Amino acid sequence: MTSFFSQVSPSVLTTMAGIFGTLSLASVFGAWFKASRGAEAARELNQRIGSWWIMAGLFCVALATSPVLTFCFLGFVSFLGLKEYLSLIPTRRADRRVLLWAYLAIPAQFYLAAIGWYGMFIILIPVFLFALLPIRMILIGETEGFVRSAGTLQWGVMLCVFSISHAAFLLSLPVLEGEVHKPGPGLLLLLVLLCQGNDVFQYLVGKPLGRNKIAPDVSPGKTVEGFLGGVVLTTISATLLGPVLTPLDRWESTLAGLVIAVGGFFGDLCLSALKRDLGIKDTSTMIPGHGGVLDRIDSLCFAAPLFFHLVYYLKF
């Protein structure tokens, strides 16, 4: 495999080291909290920290090791997300013969991202699969529940496959004139950092200051204050990190941070609406302290396409 160490900029590797340094400090805090408050009180916190170690470790190792490994990692995340989604949404018995096409969209879409074929990448799912899935359902001959079933499959593939594949396509963007390193690793790292950071910022601001709820029937914990705090802090973070990690200048980075913060917030809110409709708290228990894969990538599902096309428009 071609090593990314020759392609990844030193600033990206330094940022990765900073991530693990932050997690080390969090682990020390978790140990102190457990010693002072008791194991039960600290259980969820330490579960979250432990899961962050695993998630950050897998992501950073893949990103720093091989482009092939990174595409496979993101494709596997997409697969887990779609599998989790389809396990939550009731489907008809007849649709089991259609699900294969939804799953086959994952390797096809991520292969197109890996080879950088933008024209086919951007139409495979929203054009070809959009027509293929209902056609296959029609040929089965089951009409009862057709609209609901078609909508369920289409939205799930768009959410878990098409959206996440935009994060992968960042790695296929070419080296810009005057640059030494490929922009993809830095862009992908910035996107993931800002998406996850936005969630943290919303919580840190909304918990003590939140008074006005945005959508109380969807997610009672989401407040105007938390949303604005997340937008401001995420945008500031993007303004500082963007020019260091990516080819984006300061104003472009600021715009990218704003887009990621707003898009990520509404991605989180949409998944909250889905869970509220299904009467569940988390999409699964796969990630201790966090819930399911969809609980962790909900903001990325909305932010990744917005960020990708903004970067593509500004620089390519």
C-alpha cells in the first residue's frame, strides 16, 4: 500500500498527535473522577472516553497509513450505518430481495470516490439507484406499503452511503498548484474534527446557558443558545485550523466552519426526529457511552456533502 506519510502534511500529523494528547488528558480526568465520585458515577464518562480512543485511533491510523485503508474504513462505517438504519425501520418481507442493491451501492459509490470519477459519483445513487430500487420493487409485485418502503430505502441510502461517500471523495482531490501535499487528508481531518467538536461545543454552551428550546418535540435538549454557541465556536475553530490543515484561506475556512456547524446541527436534529418517531433513545448499543453508529455520524451525514461541494466550488 502507498503510505500516506509521504503525502500527509506535517500539520495533519501534528493535529493527530494533539487529538491523542487531548484524549490522554481526558483519560486522566476520567480516572480522577472515578476515584473522587465512584465507579458508577464515572461509568458513562469513562465509557465515552474509551470509545473515543478506539474511534479516533482507527480513523487516524487509517488516514496516516494508506488511502486504500481509509476508503475501506469509511465504506465500512457507511455499511454499519445503513445496516443499523435498516434494522430500525420496519421493511416488508418482499423488500429483502431489494436490500442487496442498497448494500451493493456502498462498494460502487466508494470505488467511484476512490478513483475520483466525479461525474458518475454524483449521479449513481440519486439518479440510477433512485430508479433501480423502485423498479426492482415493482417487479416483485407487492404494492401494499410501496410508498413507505421506497421512501425508507431511498432516504437510508442517501443518508448512510451517498452523504458519507463525500467525506471519502475528499481524499481523491488533486494536489493544487503550488502545494506539496494532497489536500484530502487535511480536509477530511478538519471535517471530522469540526463535526465532532460542534457536538461538544453545543453541549458545553447549551447545558449551563440553554433556555430557549429550538424543537422541543424533536429534541428537548437542543436550545438556541447551544446552537449559536456551537456555530460560533466551530466557526472560530475552522478559522484557526483551516489554513493550517487545508488549502483554504482564512475567509474560506470561516465559511466552511459555518456550513459544517449549521449542517451538522440539523443532521443531528433529523436523526433525533427519526428516533423520536421510533420511540428509541439510541440507534443501537454498538459504541459504549455513545449509542450506535448513526448516533455518532448523524452530523457528518449532513455536513459532509455541504463541505465537499463548498471546497470543490472554491478550489477545484
